[in-house]
Amino acid sequence: MSVKGLLVAAPASGAGKTTLTLGLARAWAKQGVKVQPFKSGPDYIDPAFLAAATGRDCFNLDSWAMGAGEIAALAQRAGGADLALAEGSMGLFDGVAAKGETGSGASADIAALLGWPVVLVLDTRGQAQSAAAVASGMARFRAGVNIAGVVLNRVASPRHEALLRAGMAQAGLRVFGALPRQENVTVPERHLGLVQAAELPRLEALLDNAAELVAQHCDLAALREAASAGPDLPPALTRLPPPGQRIALARDAAFSFLYPHLLAAWRAAGAEILPFSPLADEAPAEDADICWLPGGYPELHAGRIAGAAKFLRGLRHFAQTRPVHGECGGYMVLGAALVDAGGTSHEMAGLLGLATSFAKRRMHLGYRRAALVAPMPGQAVGAVLAGHEFHYATILEQPDAPLAEVRDADGLVVAETGSRRGQVTGSFFHLISRLEDAK
């Protein structure tokens, strides 16, 4: 079953994709249109904003980490909606050099695979008719990617808009709207990108402001009519079974980076999710058979985590008899110590020997291909997993045995192998999908 959709993209990051996508999603939702949101690429944070704007879970679609059937199955989650709306990542054609499962991770891969037309957002500051040359070049760059039209962003004046529209007319490109420079829909940033949706006290106001801006300056009806779908693709079942039947899942401001498609797949397979909050000093459920600590921002809450005696005591007790796994931030909390940005060391769970520091920041970013050399919850030795790593932590100590042989998208060995001790495992990469078994 093919699904009509649109993909919002841009020539580069910072052009206004998030503003337009959130504005469209909320404006249509206010009109009673059921919008199923998606995010192209491995972004952890934007999906929460899109979910808040639409009232529906937002799923990542990743052409590097996922197969075509897996992407098709996720796209079909829009079956009960009026249309799908996907936000691209970086520039439309930006991806890694070495292709993965279905492509390079570029948003254009998703548009081509699913047949979703692209709405191109252009940051028009400092240019006029030249913006049309950029858009025209992008429209012709790749066969199979349909540029439905453009939305002009950060337009300075009516005269500026007239010049921009003249250029687009000359290039034969449709203009769906022109957004003036606006400050009240800006989402604050921190070192990993956007602040999480749950942390914004004015989230609803921000979404409503974005909707008002877009509804006032864009042709919502024409944009909806531009949505279309490609041929039916056979969906494939997820290759990531739940790590257990009853999963104790840490969920709060410090542990929030878990891909929605994983959670949905676990539930669809019959697993029961038992959330608990380490920041509220809650321990994992005694009747759970596995504990999972997602990534997030534990470094911003390290003092509270170190002081959460009930949580730490309960986690240590749990790990004596059942598996525990941590991703990125969760991995750091399973370690011995975490040094915050101010240089203060905080004692963590001590279930692994890992010690990390944010006092010496170094960015680790990119896709990861991990061949397991030891089992982890839900996956056996030899499984090859696709994931994504993005953090600024520096490893001070890592004395435990490695969890996997990890390589980046170009096949180069990555030093951050994850680690294991008994039934406790952890990794810096966030799991997206499973590839093939190692040969």
C-alpha cells in the first residue's frame, strides 16, 4: 500500500526545514488533517517535536541503515493518516560516501524510494534571482527525485520577494510560499543540537507560532495537493526482535534517545514496556527480564544520578541475575565514573569499568556498523548491527572486554567498541537496524 506524502528538504542545514515542517504539521492538524510525521536520517531529537505537532509518533527513515522493505513498512504507518510529512536532514543530497542498505543516508534516497515529492526550503538571505539557480540545479541533479516547488524563507521585504519569485518563474519552479524573517519560532540549541521537546516550557506556543506563520504565508491547500506516492513496495518485518518479554526502560530527561521505530517494533512483537525514571530515583521493575538504558543527557544530571541511591542499588541488584544494556548516555551511567563539563567526577553504577569525561570535549559523529563479538540483549554473537553515534564524551578508562568490532560508514575501524562484563553490555552507538550476519 503506497502512501501519499511530501518531504521537506533544503540545500543545506539551517535553511528552515524544521520551522516549515513543524508549521505545516501543526497547521494541518488544526484543520483536522491527520498527518503522519517522519524524519529522514538518524536524528534523535526532531521526531519528538514532530510528534508533539501532530499527536502521532514520528518514525525515522534511514536509507543507510534500513532496507527498502523496512522503510516501506514504516511508511505504511501513515495508512490511517491523510498524508505523510517527512523532514529531511542536512542538504537534500547529503549522505556518506559508502552506500549502505538502500542508499547513502541522503533524504533524496527516501524521496526517490517512496515517490514523495520534495518541497525545497531556501534561505534567501543575501540573494535574489540566484536562489532560483540553486533550486533549478537541485531539481535537475538526480533523476527520480521530484522537486514539487519551493518555499522561500527569511524574505526581507516585498521587493525582495518579487525578485525571488521572478527568478523562480524563469526557472519554471512553483513557489508555495514566502516566509518573512521571524524570531518567535526559533528552537534553542545545545551541544547535541536542538533542545528536547519535553524541555521547552513554551513548546505549544512555539508550535502554534510556527503554524500561524506557515498558514499565513504558504498555500496549505496547494502543498497538500502536491503530495503523491510511488509504486507499492513489499514491506519487510523488522530484524530487531525485542530484547526481552518485559523490558524495564529508563525514560526521563536524562534517558530519552530511543528510536520510536524500535519501541513500536518491540510492542508489536508482544513485549511489555515498563518505564522508570532514574532522575526520580526509581529502580527497574523487579519482574522485568531485561533493563535498557537509552541515551540522552546524563552529563547534565550527573549529580542527581550519582545521588539516586534507590536507582543505583536497584540497577546493581537487577544486573546480578538479568541482562542490562546501555546506549551512549546509558552506557556512561553503567560505567564507573562520569566527569561533567566543569571537571567534577560523579560516581556512576560501576557495572562496567568505563570512565568518561565532558571536561575535554571531542565530537564523535557518524553511522556505525557493529559486528557483535559477544551477545547483547536480543542479538547473538555474529549479528551485524547498524547504528549511529553522536556525543562529545572522552573515554578515560575502558578496561572491559569489547562488545563489538565497530566500523564507520567508510569501513574504517572505530575505537569505541562498546564493552561487556557478565550480563551487562553497553555501546556508544544508538541501534537503528540489523544488517546481515557476519561471514
